[in-house]
Amino acid sequence: MRTIDKPGKNFALPLGGRRFRKLGATALASGVLAVAAPTASAAGAATVPSVTTPTPSVTAPSVTAATPTVSARGAFLYDNTAKKSLWSKAADTKRPMASTTKVMTATVVLGITGNGTKLNRLVTIKQDYRNYVASKGASTADLRAGDKVTVRQLLYAMMLPSGSDAAMALSDTYGTGSTVSARTKSFIAKMNTKAASLGMTNTKYTTFDGISSYTYTTPRDTIKLTKIALTHSAFRTLAKTQKTVQRATNGRTYTWYNTNKLLGSYAGANGIKTGTTTAAGPCLIFSAYRNGRTVIGVVLYSSSTTARFTDAARMLDYAFNTNTATSMKLRTLPSGASRD
């Protein structure tokens, strides 16, 4: 790890060349638990989402939570109801953020579509998207070339199993230009424009999915983005969904599970997005609602994929003045489900 220092700024960036997440053989093969072949009778528009969002019961022990100790190299905790910062660690140090980048991808798309009927626009899946995932070793929703799905379904495919194929499809759809490359570059420019408009002065996007050591942000900037993302009702629904079963217009079904294990494990958790690459380490943007308060946070480069959830739980315990992180049992993803 090398650190680039600028006046008033720090930039932690790994040494070496490209660093991409590595998937197991099962994940590379499918990226989802199940993809069912289309039926001969299926036709017409893609089906309305089937989603699962169970929530564990909320308990509030009368304790005084200690200032959180986390393994993450960068972190930020924010009360989104009271609109105030609660705690942070290396809040302004720049770091790669892996697939948490997709929160900006979704935000830009929803800024164009809104939360209504424009999300029903059909998009044809191209082989280019599958080729990209294969070349980068990226997490995938295993979208099949030729299938037609809605923009809303692509958002589920990007946010739950963290499909980089879905992220590319969205950037290709909402970018401008005569080629896939030109359109995705155009979309990335929109991501940077949005970041600038939000005052994210220590953030730069070079990809639509975060697979780059040169895409970076800070914990403080991540909170600025998250606050805006949560103003979209469609985004809030995506972020809290644990499982969805979707159908393309040809009848093929896709089953996607949310890689955020905090959902269904920590009482009140309702989002938001995981991310993991060698350069960024395990990352998590998270949120929870208890007793009339919504608290959001981020951890960048936790010590392990499990530790990021423990880090988040400790931070949330601090915010809610509870002590449940030590007894939290993480939700288990089914065999074959995408990991990120």
C-alpha cells in the first residue's frame, strides 16, 4: 500500500497493477442460485418483481454503547434523520470502493428515469456484457444474451447479486455515442458530473462498476452519495430486498440474492451495498431504521468479508445505543448465489 499525500488530503492506493475480485467456480458459472430456461408459451413484457424483504424483530437493550472499534481502514456513521455526523475514521482518505460504486450507477439511472413507468423500458442483453464479466472476473447476474428485461430488473440484477453485466447494460442504455464503449464512457462522465454536483470533491469514477484501482472515494463522500440515493423510493426498495425472482420476456427466470448479509441479520437493517476487490478490500454501505431514526454508514477495506458486517453492526449499535453486534448471526447465502 502506498499513500499519496496532498495538502489537506490523503490517498491510500495499493501498489501493483490491476486488482479485480476473484470468484469461485460456481459463482463464475452462474452468479445466481438459479436461471430457468424460457418456456415456449412465455411472451410479452417482463414480469413484475417478486421480492423478499423479511426483517428481524427490533430489540433495544438499555445500555451505553462504546465508541465503535472497527477493522475497516475508513468509516463514517451518519444519522440521516437528525442530519448529523455521529462518528468517523479516516473520513477524508481516498480509497478504492469496489462495487459500492454501483450506488452511483443506480443514482444516475434513477435521476434519468425517476421512480415510475420509465423503469419499465425494455433492454436487450448483449454478448458484450457477458464478455466484460468474463474478462474482468467480475461478479455477475448471469444475464443471457438476447434476453429482454426491464430497467427495473437490471437495477435488481446490479444491486442484489452485484452484477457487473447489469451495470454495463445500464450504462450502455443511458450513455450516448455510436458504440458500446463510447456509451459506457459517456455514462461514467455522468457519474462524475453527479459526484461534483453533490460536493464529492474526493471522488473519481473510471468505471461503471468499481473494478479499477483508479476509481476512488472517501467515507465522507460516500455518505453524501448515500443520502441522495435514499431519496429515491425505488432505490430504497432495491436496497432492502433480500431475494427476487424475475422473468425476462421470453420466460426465462432469474433468481437473485442480496450479497448484503446485514439484511435479515441485524434488527432494522434495510440496505445498502457490498463491494470487494483486492485493491479495495471488503466494503459495505449500510443503513438501518430503529425507533423513528434512520442511520447510514460505510466501511472501506475491512479486514475480511465477514468483518465488514461486524464493523457495521458495531457502528449501528453505537448509533442506537444497543449491544447486539456480538450476538448477531449472519444470514447464509444459498450455494451458488453470487458473492461480493
